[in-house]
Amino acid sequence: MSIADLIGETTEYDKKQALEVKKPKSWCKSVSAFANGAGGILIFGISDDDEIVGLTDAEHDAEIISEQIKTRLNPIPNFKLRFYNTEDEKRLIILDIYAGEQTPYYYDADGSLTAFHRVGNQSIPVSPAKLKELVLRGSATSYDSLKSKYNFDNMAFTKLKSTYKQRTGIQFEDSDYESFGIVEEEGILTNAGALLADESPIRHSRLFCTRWNGTDKAPGIIDAIDDKEYSGGLINLLQNGMDFVTNNSKRAWKKITDGRMEMPDYPERAVLEGIVNALIHRNYLEVGSEVHIDMFDDRIEIYSPGGMYDGIKIQERDLMQIPSRRRNPVIADIFNRLKYMDRRGSGFKKILGDYKIQPQYTENMKPEFKSDNDSFLLILKNLNYSQKAAIKSGDKKAAIKSGDKKITNKTQQQYNLILNYMEKNKEYRMQDFCDLLQLKESRTKTILKGLTESEKIETIGAKRDRRYRLR
């Protein structure tokens, strides 16, 4: 018998060797944490090293557990007690705690209230920002629907109005400010309105973008190739982020029978969905933390403050079966009206689907989604990145050597482009590569010579009728 057999499919659990009657906080804090999160299981009768030791008087312990929860937890969470008998007649108590709707659930230590949440395998007191989020969740209220301290008359919404007209073909009316949840009747902006204003007064609503030199953030001769910090309304941030990714990406192509096939580093729709999700679903109660777009040679990482709204880690979920729960429903609804996102919450599916239809997609290029209590990370793979052609880590900030010649990063990228473009057993002429690289024949010839000398490609025919093919 193992813990896995006892907890079933539950990912959050805690265990206690015995019930500490005189120290109820030692286990009640886990009850608080599970109720404030996605629920969990607490098992009594298992030691720290996972040995099943059992309980001497499980029935009596169960009565104390039930009484302590009703006395020490405020409000009382939904729970269930059950017994389990092992084959060698050891008796355990399994306490199921369900995710609560009346958050926060406090541990009451003689009038001193503390709310807990799970971080890793520990139950720790929540931060002030997390406590605010739990209060909002328990009152069925969202941050973006709350009244801000900013007056509508002091803000402009030209970007919102022009984007709405451009993407829907409908004129934005003055009455829409109230019906969209941007402004209250008395002319005070909601937090959603403050986030959408041309010059957003919410200072931590910013976007940091960096194009790193290489595949990590390790220092080198050049740490970053491009670096931008954006502030302003959410629509501006979205467009700034898209422009940054576009300006630091490449779009390869290859000829096909009826034209040419586009092969972007990153599918545009997947990037758009990723940035939209980061801006819309981030936790705006986390002051001092911003959305980040970090671009590397082989991937993009899009980071946003705040984990999944229901507290469950995204890597433990079926991406095709995730119910739609929004941290900021007012903003999400407006972005749906702007046709930037789908109200049904299918963003993950669109990201995965957009990758799968790309001509150079393989299973190891599948996007990755990771989350914990405080953050969400999306990793988009560069579809044109070749690991074999990557600059070796020992000299990746400068150049690699091929024979006696140094190959610069730019030349290496041109090599990669040619090798990705060429198909096995197919012959190509000089003009094909001039068109591909958009270079003159003299420079293209030099690049092809490097690939020939490194035995990546071979030449066929005499000088005038020379052709090239993969080795």
C-alpha cells in the first residue's frame, strides 16, 4: 500500500504520523490551505518518511479532528472524514478538504486569524496580495470590476475606440463605457477602465521585453540584442508586445509547386494568444511584478504574475479540458468584443492548434505551459531553430569555428535557413539561394562555399550549370 493508492488522482496532500491534539495549528493550517486552494487530502497515520504506522484510537481522533475544524476554522470548510484499514490491520484517517467558495478560510488561534495556502508541499501564511485575491473570490467579485480612484473625465480612450472600430466595423458609442464595465454611473473608472485608458495610471501594468543573445540569460560579450519597456493601456501593451516579437523573429519560406510556403519562427496566432492571456489573466493585485516576454534563440517565454485562478497547476491539467474561469472577467469580455480572444476560453487549444498546422512542426516543438501559486509561464518553441546548428555553449556569445574560419551568428543563421529550405535529393541553383537570402550572387556564393566545405551540401555540374543538393 502506498500514498498514491490512498490519494487517488488528488495532487495536493499532506500527512501526519499522529494527531497532535495540543498543537492543532500543525495540521489545521493544511485544512485552511486546501480550502483556500484547489482542495486536498490530509492523511493521519503516516510518518514523514512515508511509513504507514496507523493510529491507536482512530475513532476518537476523528471526533477531535471534526471538533477542531468546527472550532478553529473560520468559516468552516466543506470536508469529509473516512477511515482506511490496511491489510496488516493498521487504521488510518483520511480527511478530504474541498475547494471552498467562501474564501478566505482562516485558522483561528484564540482570536488571531491567519489564512494559509500551499507553496510546494508546505502550508504557509498568505501574502497581503493573495489575501486580497481570496477576499475577492469569496465575495464573487473581481479586481477589474472594482471602482478605482480615477475619474473618467481625466482619461482618454482613443486607442480603445479606434481599435474597436477597426476590428468590428462598429462605432464605439459613449454609452458603451458603462455597458462594457469601464465606468461607474458617477463617472469613476473601474479598474478595468483604468487599465484600458490610453495612459493607464496603474503603474505596475507594464510589459518588459528582452531579446537575449543565445539560449539563456547567462552573461557574455553581449547579454541582450534588444530590450524594451512598455507602459500604457492594455491594447497598446498587446500591440507593443506583438511588434517586439515580430521585429526579433524571422520568416523563412520555401518554394512549392504553386508558389511558396511561409515558415515563421513563431505562429502569429499562438504569440497573440500567449500575450493576450498574460495581460488579461494576470494578477493585478501583485504590485511590483510585470508581464515579461523573454526571447531566446530557440524559444519565447511569456511570464505573467498569478497562477491558475482555481489554484491547480496547469501542468497537471488536460489542456483540452480546462473549464473557463477568469480572474478579470470584465477585461476578458472587452477583449472578446475586440475579437482578440474567445469568450469560451479556448486559448490553450488555439496555441497548440496553431503550432500543429505549421509545416516544420514536430512533437518536440509543442508549446509548454507551467504554473504555480504565483506565476504562469508559456514557452513557445522556435520552429526554425536547429539544435545541430546551434552555436556551441563554450563560445556561443561570439562565434563558432568551421575549419580555420570563424562563422558569425548571422552567417550561422543563413546556413540554418538554407539547410531548412533544402529537401533531400532535390537540386537547387544559385538563384534559388539568392532569392531565399535576398543577397547578391557574390555573397551567396561565399555562404554556399562554407556549407560545401563543411560537407553539409555538395555541388553537381560545371560552373555555368552548377547545382546544389544536400549530402
